[in-house]
Amino acid sequence: MTTSLRLVPITPANIDAALSVKVRPDQERFVSPVAKSLAEAYVHPEVAWPRLILDGESPVGFLMAFLDIDWDGKGVDFRSGLWRLNVTPDAQGRGVGRFAVASVAAEVRRRGGTRMYVTWEPAEDGPEGFYRKLGFQLTGETSGGQTVGVLDLTNLAS
């Protein structure tokens, strides 16, 4: 596990570093590129929370959370969670993904949330095992053809 991981907001000074974050070619079908995430953050600033993940000063990942999104479109079911997670190939398996999930969980809790959501494409070589290992449970829902998982934040250490 890398111990010098930290999140920083995307700024004019680090946007090129954020855009340099790419996943392995075989993972590209599971997660949109950082450029698309930043475009979505731009058009959804009220719910998007994009962050660059640094190990020291080196970019090793990118995450984007969604915070208090109107999930059902009816103003009844508001949810927060992990929207995107991109980790560079050389940083995979070093705790960067776990750090990202924990960071989003901490932000959701800071804002008063008790559950964190994530979606993934169902596939044998997809990210489901990673999320399930971290405690996400299947909700039985799908969103845009993706599986929806939820993590209960009330039982997690802060």
C-alpha cells in the first residue's frame, strides 16, 4: 500500500496531469477517460466531485464522485457515490483504488450520507470483485445496463 496518497482538486496547474491518467487498454471498456469525466463535471457542477489522486507528486489516479444526485428523477431518492475511478497501470494493486473508495466514503459521510453507491459493467473481467471485496452489496438494480452496488457507511471506521 502506498502511504503518500492524497486527493487534490483539478486546477489549471494540474489538468494536464489529470488528463495523463490512463487505465490499461483491457480496462478501457469499463471506465470513461478522464477527459469525458471532466466534461461531465463541467456540465454537472452541482453533483460532480472530480479529484486527482497523487502519490507524492506523481499522478496515479483520478476519481469522480457524485454527491446528492436525484437518482430517481423525482426528487425522492438522492444518492452519493463513486462515479468514476481510473488508476494508472503501474499503480494498480498498490491500494490506490481502496484509497479512492475510502476518500469518497469519507466525503459522503462528511456531508451526512450513510450509504455510498457505485455502478459497474457486469463482466467476468470487470471491477465487480474489487467493489465486492470492499464491502459493496448488490442492490438488485441496474442503471444504464450497469450493476448497482451499495456500501453501508454506518459500520465503517471513520
